[in-house]
Amino acid sequence: MQMLCALHRDWPKFDTFVRERLSEVLPVLTFPADGTVFDYFIDSRNGICVRWNQRPLEKSHSFAVSGSYVVIPEVFNSL
């Protein structure tokens, strides 16, 4: 718990560090002033910062087994 509190205390410093470095490397990319860099991800298709809760939902992959398959558990005998 103490480690988490220490990390949380350093978030503002890390936020400032990331904003400064990214402005040097990618001057066209700007993080919004509200929130921290932890609140955003960089949308690689558009090159903009988007809040995590506003990201488009991706199609989920179905891992359902087809009805034509039957799962039979193996039983190991020590004969």
C-alpha cells in the first residue's frame, strides 16, 4: 500500500516529464490540459490524444466452440 501511495505522489512529476519530452519529439501532439497523461492514449490512426473512456469499442472475438464439437475430458489411468 505504501508503494502505491509513493507512486501516486509522483504522478504529477511524471506527467510533466512526459508532456515535456513528447513536445520535443512530437511537437504536433498536444495533451489536453485537463487530467494527466494517464487519462489519455494516443490514437495512432488520427495522431491525437483520446480519453480512455472515449475510445471506440472494438469488436470482440468469439471463442465459442461450435455445436458440432463435444468436449470430452481425458481420464488418466495408472495401469
